[in-house]
Amino acid sequence: MSSPIENVKSHFASLDIRKLEVEEWGSDGEPLVIYAKPLTLDISNRLQKLARNSDMEMMALAIIHCCMDIDGNRLFELSDKPALMKKADVDVVNRVATWIFQSDETVEKTEKK
């Protein structure tokens, strides 16, 4: 019989990388396709510290640190933070950041409502 912590680690290892298409950020008629690994408490904690208690900054930092292309390369750099904070549609930023912080299970429950 495996221990509870082994079950926790096994469950996390089984989670898939998620994919989101963002029409507004695409080009040539194609959406920007964003991939993200499931969040851990460690990553969430680091983002929270970097955000200095600002929910808006937290959204920008989550996008910078978590959004990847299909090859696992970051789509955004820390130097993109001012543009995300001052020159991006808040609704799109909010949608992408919320997607990063939600689990697939949460997304499915939200979509069913």
C-alpha cells in the first residue's frame, strides 16, 4: 500500500500540460496558443512574493512565468511586465491569468454552469 504523500506526488505527475487559445493575442488569423503546467504551491508562493500583494501584478507575473509555447519555452519575459500592466486589455489578461490559476476540474465545473 502506498503512502498518502506518494499518492499526492503520483497524482501531480499524472496531470497534463494544459492548452489555451487566445484569439485576441494571435496573428495572421490564428490565435496565440498558450501552454501551462499545473501550478504548485511553490510557484504560487513565488508569484505572490514577486507581486507584492497586488492582484493585478500577480496576473501579469503569472502570465510571464507560466505561459509557454509547445516546446516549453516562455512566451513572455519579465521585460514584458510594463506592457501587460499598462497596454493590455484587462479582460484578456484576467481570462488568461484565471485559466493559469484554475485546475482542469475547476474549469470544467465553471463551464457547466
